Amino acid sequence: MKPAARHLLGIEDLDPREIVQFLDTAEVFFDVSRRRVRKVPTLRGKTVINLFYEASTRTRTSFELAGKRLSADVVNISASSSSASKGESLYDTLKTLEAMRPDVIVVRHPHSGAPHFIARHTQAGVVNAGDGTHEHPTQALLDAFTIRRAKGRIGELVVTIAGDIAHSRVARSNIHLLTRLGARVRVCAPRTLLPVGVEALGAEVFTDFDAALEGADVVMMLRIQHERLTEALIPSTREYSRTYGLTAKRLSAARPDAIVMHPGPMNRGVEIDPSVADGRQSVILDQVEAGVALRMAVLYLLAAEVGQSPLT
Amino acid sequence: MTAAPEIVLDGPAIAATLDQMALAIATKFKPSTPVALVGIRRGGVPLAEALGARLSAQHRRNVLRGAVDITLYRDDAATALPNPLIGRSDIAFELAERVIVLVDDVLYTGRTVRAALDALLDYGRPKAVSLAVLIDRGHRELPIAADFIGLSLDTEADARVEVVMGPEGPERVELRRR
């Protein structure tokens, strides 16, 4: 079942035309974010709830600013300070919030599929801000936006995604999106950090990092998600860093104009050397800036859809 | 059945009308006053171009040009159909100390101009703003008036007035009665 357009639950649900529409709309909001008055009155009177069951600085702040720059009222709820810590179920939390008539609920949850559950039980639009190891669609969209601005296109580019692919919703959403727009996606990790069946998503699989970097246009580094590791999948952080850490020397195998990306949070000195993270080819802070514009586009397009079916 | 549209202005008449409007703008503002023409997307942009070209060719006045898109400023933005085709606003100059002439093709309810004023003022604080329209067709819903009017037209509220654009700019103005 394809969810209604008032939700953004995953990149898997989107066709290339819808993806490009998000990117094109974000260009306009990128302009707004660079003006002196970084605010438009578009969503005045609308309410956005950020419901975060996992720690987040970047994504939550980005959604909060996106909502505020559209003049929506934004409320942040984090699980540690909410009734969830007193044992309230997700369903009851949702019904309580629903009674306050939000227009859009942005949700991050450690369980894959939680945003889909919420979407089935609310009249608000739902944005998945990361669910377990499943998807993180706005991250993939802002990554694509950043790549398109840096490279002028996405099709035909060689994109190497390296790190903890198995536990990464960022990797999953990016593989869906980039392959859909015609990029050649490589994933690279030790076998223990590669999900079963990753080839089926259309990515080429590498375990040799140097080979994976050869001729790449885009290098996307991911951190090891220690909080999701239930067993020892890497011998040691030092060993991992030696084999899969991106150094300036390793990066020289990629195209000279290759860009380096990281969705954050970074573990400097582990998956990425500080000289690369802060180097000439890094677009890591461009990704953060793009995040606000892209999320403005998402909230704008979704809230307008919600406006079509007035809450009863 | 709708009747065939009446041609209110043809190509030469539009050209003559724009000549008069450019003259009025050049007369109203001293050459020492920095003026910029800002077209309201989409209909106002080619008209701002046409007026700017005339100010330069006929009055040796070089004025800056820009564009505002009002999609995000509409008073029905949150309830109207989502419009994924938001135009880019393009104001590449400081508004302070400058006189801005907003340009649109047809002035009707005034709601577009209200939105354009809000959009414009988010870019800065111009010295003054005035409004130039090719057609004023009446039926205002807000207290808005134009300073430079090409043609005032008596219309029924449900009639349609359209400035038809060609590759070279405005080609004709059509009035469709219901």
C-alpha cells in the first residue's frame, strides 16, 4: 500500500518524480534560509510536533528551525522527559497528542515501523525522522540535495557509502534514493556490518575500502552504531579504523573532485580522519545547512496536503 | 457557452500603454532617485522587463530589476492546494534607500499585492514602494491602489482578464465575459 502523500515514511515509497519535487522545492527554501529575514508566513497557524524517542541534536533542531522558519508552532517532545518514561504506550501518547490537533507529527523512534504505526492512527501528516535500522528519508533527501548542488546532478555518479551499513537507516534510505535517481552506489564494510541481501537494493558490495573508493565521485562515511550492536561485530575500534577509516591518503583513490559526506554524529579518528572531515573536499556542514531547507520543503508539501482534508 | 474573448489591448496598444507608464515613472522619480522595478511572478516579471527597457531606451534611466514570488505569502497558503512550483524570488540588491516599483499585470482583489508587499519587506526596508499595473479591473477586497495604471477596465466580478504573453513579452489583453 502506498501511503497518502501527507506522510513521508520512507524513500522506498517515492518515485523519482516525487524525490525531485522535494529537492526542487528545497531550493526555494535554501534561498529563504540565506536571506536576512529567514522566515516566511506560509504555515502560520499550523502545529508541528517533534516526537523524539531517541537522542538527536541535529535532526531535531533542524526540524524545529524548519517549522519555525515556516511560521508554524513547533513543540518538541523527547521520550526521556515525557509520559513514555512513566510507562505510557506509544498509542496512548499519540492519542493524547492527537487531541491537541497537530497538523504534522515528526517522529524518531528506535523501533523500525513506528512512524507507520503512528500514520495509521492519526489524521496528522507524519514524517519519519529515523526509525530503528529502517529508514531516515529526510537525511537521504538532504544528502541528495547536497550532492546535486555540489555536482550538478546525481545520475551516473559513483557514490561510495562506507561504515556500519547493517545498522544504518541513513544507508538504507540513501541506497533507495540514489539508485532511483540513477547513481551507481557502492557499499563498503566488513562482512559483519553488511546487511543480508544488500545487493538486492541495487548496491555493489565491497569489503576492500581502497577498491570501493577507486574513482568515486561521492564518499559517504557512517559511524559504528555502538548502541545498536548487540555483539562484537568488529575486533576493536583501532583495528576498524585502520581498515575502514577515511584518511587523506585513502581519499586520493577517489576522483580529485570527490566530495566527502557524513550524516553525523562523527567519531573523529575512527571512521574519518580530522584532516578529511575539515578538509577541502568535505561538505559535511553543507549537509547540515541543506537539512533545514529540505525539511522546510517536506513540511510545506505535507502540511498543504493535510490542509486538504480538514481535521474533524 | 462562453463568448469569444474581447481583445482589450492588442500588441501596438500595449506598447503605447507601456510607453506612457514608463514616462509616468520617469516623471515621478527624479533621476537622482535610485529606482528598482520588481515584477510579481509570474505575470509582472515580463512587464517589469518591458518597463525597464523603456526607461533605459526612452528616458536614459537605468533601473535595477528583480522578481518576487508570492506563493509562500498567500493568505490561503496553508489551505490551498500544495504548489510545488514555487518560483524563485530574485532581489539581488539592497532595498534600503531605494524606491521600489512593484509591477503586476492585472490588479483585481489586491490580495496578490498584499502578499507581494510582505514578501518584499522580508528582503529589507525600501525608502518607498509604489505599484504599477497594466490593467486595473476593479473589485478590490483590500485597501490597495495602484500608482501607475496602464488601463482601467470596468469588469463584472466573474469576468476573466488575461494578459497573454508571447516570447517577446505581452502580446494582447483579453476579456472574457461569463
